[in-house]
Amino acid sequence: MQSQQPRILIVGAGIGGLALAIALQRNGSTAVIWERAPALREIGAGLLLTPNAVWILQRLGLFDQTCRAGRVVSRWEILDRRGRLLQTFRQSGDLPSISVTRSAFQQILLAGLSPDAVHLDHEVCGLKRDATDGSMAVISAHGMTFTTDLIVGADGGNSAVRATAADARLPRVLGYAGWRGLVNQLPIGWESGRITESWGDGGRFGIAPVAAGRTYWYATENSPAGWTIPVEKRKAHLMNRFQNSHVPVCDLIAATNDGDILLSPISEHRTLRSWHRESVTLLGDAAHLMSPNLGQGAAMALEDAWVLAECLRVHGCGGTALLRYEQLRKRRTSLIVWLSRQIGRLIQIEHPAMTMARDAALRLTPDCLGAGALAPVFNFRA
């Protein structure tokens, strides 16, 4: 008689949760996903899937679809606010990077699962352990209960699973805010797979084509905790903030619908002593929320998903698998959280003399040294 498959509940239908469900499916297991949102809607955001993420996509069978939905990136450029080149990172190795909208990538992941795998409008409000058989009961805000052998919290930086099972502290705000927007135009000079970040005094502006005729832009600026701007005033604020920047920065801001300009604080999580407790573990931002300065949020979630699925395949659905998953992932993700924080500090320098010194140092640094520093991040192989 065959043993019954373990019941696995993934909380969160973001990139990490969906990728984990696909990886489990390819290993012959199944999972149920609870997503608190009533619908999965497009948001004005893009993703850079670097070679370490693309390696995972190849193994999940999603590489070709993602290439068609996005744009292959040939090089990254750091510019100053006037558009002068400071440093170039050229794509090397056998795997490309892909720039794509978050919503398009999410749809690719959803298409890889059965229609009944994802349950929307299911917000977790409590966990309860069954003393009889050791299983976990997950309770939704609607009063529904799901009994499971394993819960994976993949529900983002403000994870309800993390708060219930591991650490209820809020993410740590890093002293600057992030802006995001998506426009239906492609700037002249960005047609060939080029993405750029323009560093100024106390912030930056990034330009990343994500599909035919569409461009994702993002920006940062130093700000106190709790700082915000009403939706109707955001475009005017950004136009003023970046008025001395090179073309097409203000053109992209002006082309964005007022209601589609997103603003959020840049945050990270304090490192947890342990990601798992009993039959609960964490994945992606729920485990290691990081600042976006290395563009590794999505990549780390994909890596987590692949490694966790492999640990469950090899060790079964128990504590050994969860401990091994944490051993394989914690050191790497902690390092990337730290690296991203340090790069953010460099970018957000505000004093003019210090920004001039920073820019001069970047100009004098050979491109190969910068690329070499990023190689350990991009060369992930499980």
C-alpha cells in the first residue's frame, strides 16, 4: 500500500510560493496555496531575473516563456545624474538575465499549476498544532480550517506566518523610500537590452525595458520613517526631485498615470535565529526581506523554492528537510541582505563632495572588477 502524500500548505501566491508549488509538482508532490488577496492584479513593477534566477527557471521549464514575455538584458550601466557613464556590467557566462513585469511573470508561474491549486481571499489568522498526530491546523480569516503536515510562509515581508510562528517584529526601515512606475513607451537608446541606474545626491533613478514598448522605472530618495506623499501629489514631487536629471527621466515620470506611481519604504528583516519551528518554515521575503539594491528579491525566492523542494524530495516532509533547507540557504541569503544594504548606503550618499568622490571611484574602477564582485551572487548552482 502506498503511503499517503504529505499535505503541504503554501501561504502566499507570490513568486516564491508559486515556484515552490511548481517544483513540488515536478517532484510528484502537490501543495495548496492560500493567498490573502481577493484577486491577483497587475501592479506597476518589474523584475530583473539574474542568471542565478534563470538557472532555476530552466529547471522548472519556464525559461522560454519568460524570455518571450520579457527582454533579455545585455548590460547594466551605472550613470551619474547627467547621464554620464560611471561603470558597465556586461552579461557574461552561459545564462542571460531577463527583465520582465512582475504580473507577466506571475501569470507564467500560475499557468504551470492546476487551476484549483491557488485559493484566493484566504488570509491566515492563526495556527494550531494537533497534539494527537502532530499535524498543523491553519485558520483563515473566514473561519476555514485546513489541516496540513507542513506550512510554508511565502507571504512577503509582512508575513502573517512569520509573525505567528517565528518573529512578530516589523521590518526595519532603512531611511529611504522607493518609487516605482510602468509606462507604455520605450526610451530612445534603451532598445538593445540595456538597463541603467543613474546615481545622484541621496537617490537614484533606474530604467529597465521589460517588454515590447513597455518600460519599468524605479527611484529612491532619502526620507524619514513614516514619510509619505498623497497619490495626487506624487508626480509633481518626482518631477521636481529629478528636474536636473538626464533625458528621459522626467519623460518617463510624466508618462506615468498618477494613480500608478507606487511609493513604499525600503526595509529589511533582522536575521532570524531559525527559519522553522515544528512543521512551519519560511521562504523568500518572509524569511529574509532585503533591500532592492542588488535586484535579488525574486532570485532569492526562486532559489529558496528550488532548494526547499529538493530537500523535501530527498528527506521527506519533516524536520530533517527543514533543517537542511535552512542550512543551505541561511548563510547565502544573509550575505546578500548585507551586501544589498551596503550598496544602498553607497547609493544614498547625499553630501555633494562625497557623491563626487563616489562617482570618481566608480569611473576609475575597471568594469571587470565590478563584474567579478557580483559573480558569487549570480553563479548559484544547487
